[in-house]
Amino acid sequence: MKVYLEKVTKKFGKTTAVDNITLETKNKDFLVLLGPSGCGKTTTLRLIAGLETPDSGNIYIGDTLVNDVSPKDRNIAMVFQSYALYPHMKSYDNISLTLKIRKVPKEEIRERVHNVAELLKIEELLDRKPGQLSGGQRQRVALARALVREPTVFLMDEPLSNLDAKLRIHMRAELKKMHRKLGITTIFVTHDQAEAMALAERIAIINQGTLQQVGSPKEVYDNPANAFVGGFIGSPPMNVWDGEIVEENGKLKIDTSFFRYPLSSNLKENTTSTVTLGVRPEDVIIAKEKELNGIKAKVDVIEPMGRDLVATLVIGGVAMKMVVPSDKPLRVGDKLKIKFKKERLHIFEKEGCLLNPR
Amino acid sequence: MKFSITSITKWVSIVVLILVVIVTLFPVVWMALSSVKSKEEIFRAPPTWAPETFTSRHYEDLFTRFHFVRLTVNSIIIAVGVTVISVVIGSMAAYGFSRYSFRGSGMLLIFILLARMITPAALVIPLYTLMRTLGLLDTMISIIIGITIMNLPFVIWIMKAFFDSAPKDVEEAAEVDGMSPFRTFWKIVIPMAMPAIATVVLFSFVTAWVDFLFGISFSTTPQSMPLTVGISNMQTGYEIYWGPMMAAGVYLTLPTLVLAFLLQKYFIKGLTMGY
């Protein structure tokens, strides 16, 4: 089932939480809404659920316009960040309540609850109340409650954020497996870019209520549409410098206050001269001493990460990050020259648009 | 030996608290001790502390001479009636105020609180004429209505504070699950609001149990009279029955004490909600 938002706007008082967003999921999509806190991603999800009404614009689930359809009739299921289990009911009743309300025959309820319980490995928890469950178990019960409805769309509002790091990574894989098995269109909200990259078939990045970019994890990583996306996706984040494009001996260069660096000539025409240069830490390489275009830097901090190491370098008093294989003999205080992988430079207009699309 | 500021503060507060407890409990203890003393011993000077001869006579008198069986039933009906009506109406109103904002809702809340600020004595006369017109004088219904009017604002405010601080996502989950707002309220919200409800149950019950004003104003015969009014009738033009009065005091206090002990965990939680 597809979900389609058409020019949807939602305001709370003077704050615009969702600003004219148009977004379409594919059938059986796993779409992650990603953005910093307060960017409007949860509001977007709540609009789809029907827990908020849009001020303008239309929301379609399948081919049906659902603006005026109540949440219970949208055939969606939602997993809340806090799980929102009914604290006074046993897991079994938590999961089965929605079926009871829909007057599903008792026998069928029992069968369906046991099926999802088996799928999520929570059969032995059905007799316990939420207070007697660990975070991870509650999360599974909340998932089961959503699954048992056999919804057409699955909405998840940061369902993993209350779990510890190890369990979170485990649950990511479980969710992905479950999605592949059931093929239910899923919209998942998170502020964690690593989680988004790991889970998503497509990522929609939202900032200040507006949609910044939609694409596969690889697309948004390799070709960020603007400086915000570039900086938000990837860890450690992209290095960015403001600068100006200048011509020197017939060649284009970018001039930041810290260095000048040559550019390839595939920039869009009519490029404004004030731009932002973005370079991912893994696209920074150590240059040879005599390299003409090399930028002088000093190693300030080294963080070994196992396979790689993250080095914080200082260029003209400003810090930047570089990721290199851990066998590179780097030491704090080393002075070296660096350069950037030429085909991996990102140049953004001040307003944010990418100027050198590949 | 050195005292830090915090330990001095701590000891001063303990001493003050002990004094407060003595001042508060002295009459109660005196009442309990007097209730088992003989009439002659109650008035002896200098007074005795512990009773020399133990008697249960005053307690027996309550039931044989002062209609206490009937009055106890009346008091229970009044207290339970006030509690049930206050909690049902109060929690529904509070939920409405907390979850749905409508034009003038803030003003309405203030007005409800205003009702509480008027002294009950000022309300009694108009309510009396109203009850007379309705033919409800000397019925327990009139007493229940009178006490409920004074009690509801408190219930609404306490419950509203609870609902304001309660997370809304469980109710939203119920909405997505397909529950109607009414069913969500009874099946999900109320069971979660038990600490607050225990507080208002205790408070409403005690308020109604110890009410004197509405009882004495609206009841004229033992048919609708609560225990408190029964006690006041022990003071007649000819004699004051001190012994039975003390026994009645103890009798009246016991249920509230038991209730307070049973619910005190919830009570403190309920009163300090949101702090």
C-alpha cells in the first residue's frame, strides 16, 4: 500500500511543524523519516496516523483520501517511542484488544495473537503485565500489538530509542527481517542517521518542517542535495567550509579563509561565487610532502575505532576530521599535508543546493 | 561536637513536628481515654490520665439510646453517595478540561474553583430553600447534593492535575487500536488514574463522613440524620452526655483512620502529583 502526502502543512500556533511536504512511499517501502529533534518528522508520522489533522494539503493511503478518516479506520498500526502499552493489562490483552474491539471471533483472536507472539518470540511473556517486562520485551509486545492487526501501513515513532545500544542493533536487524517477510509498507521515524542508513530502503530527510531530500541510503550519502543533508548523514560528519569560487590562471579554485583548493570544472553555469565546500572524512587523504595543492595540517586527536581511526586535524586553527585505515602511522602532533579525493568534493550554494551533481 | 547547618535544620524540624503531633493528638487521645471512663471519673479533679475503671457502657448507649445503627447507615449512604458522584462526575469533567480545550474552558475552571471559595454557610440558606421547593428536605439526597457541590471543585482540580501530567500516547494508542473516546476513558484512562482516584476517594469520603453543616441544616429526624448531627443531639437543654459523646467521637474517627492507613501511599502520591 502506498502512502502519499500532497503539499501537507501543519502549524501549532505560530510554529510551522510541517511545511508544504510532498512525499510518496512505494508499495512495500521501508521509508525512514530522518531529521534533528523538532524538525517535524514525528508530526508528519502523526498526520499519517490521523492523530493530527493537516491545516492544508492531502494525505492518501492507497488511493483513498484519508484527511477526514479517523485513525481506527485508516488500517494503520503505530508503534510509539514510549511503547504506550496499557499498563494494567497483560501482554495478551494488550495485543488482542484491537481485535476484540473489531469483534473478531475469540478463536481467531487466540490464533492470531499466538502467531505474532511466535514470530516475535514473546510467547512466554503473554501472561505478564508491561511493568514486569524489560525494555526490549516491551518493545516486542508493542510491535506485536501493531502486527496483529495485519495493517496496510506500519508507522513507527523512534521505537528503538529507549533500548540499549546492543539491543538496538539487534532489533534493527529483526525489524528489517520482519519487513522483508511481511512486506508491509513501513514509515519509520528516527533522529539517528546510522539507524536510518541501516534500516531504510529510502530515507526522507526533513529539517525545520521541510523535506530536504528523498533517496536510497547510498544516494543521500553520495549525493547529498544540500549542505544540511551532507552534514547530517554520515559519522563522523562531513567537513564543511564556507568559501568563494575564484579563477586563478584560468582554473577554478575554492578559496576558504584557511586554504585554496582546485576544483574540477563540472560546476553548473552561473554559479554564485559564495559557496560551501563539503568533504567527507573518508575522502580526505594524506598527500605527499611535495604535493603542490596539499593543505598543511597538524594531528590534534586520534580516536582508534578498530579497523579505522578518526583523526582530528587542525588547519589554520580550525578542526576537521579524517578517517584513515588504522595501520597508518599517525601520531598526535604530526605535521602533514592532506588532499581531497577530487571526484568526491561536494560544493553547495549558500542556500544549500548541490552545485556539482554527479 | 560540631553541628552542620543541615543537621541543625533537621533536628529543629523534628522537634517542631513532635510538638505539632502532640498538640494535634492530645484531644484525640483524651477523647479515646475518656470514652472508656465512668461518668464520675470523667469529671474528677484533678483529672486521671489512664482510666481507673474500664467501662464500655458509653459505647453500648450509642446504639441503645442514640439510634446509632440507623445513623451509621445514613452516614455510610451519604459518604458513599458523595464519593461515587464526586469521583464519577469529577474525573469525567477533569478529563474533559485536560484533553479538550474549548472557548472559555480556563474561565470555567476558575468559576468551579470559586464555588469552593464561598463559605458553605453562605450556600446553605439558598440550598435550603431550593431543597424545600423540591420537597427534598429531611432526605439524604439533599445532604449528598449539598456536600457534593462543595467537594466537586477539589476533585476536578486534583484529577485535572493528574490527567495533565499523564502521558497521552497510551490514549493515542487506544485511538489507533479503534477505541471510542468514551471507552478509552473507562477502560484505559481510569485504571491508570488509580493513585489520583484513591486520593479523591479518601478526601471525598472523609469530607462527607465528617460533614455537620449540611446534615444539621437539611435533616430533622433520624430518618436522614448523619452521625455528626446525632452527636450534637447528645447536648440537650437538660444534660450533656459527655461519656457517649466521647465514645461517638472515637466511633466516628475509626473508619476515616482505617481508610487513611489503607490509602495513605496513594494519598501522598496523589497530593504531590506534578511537584
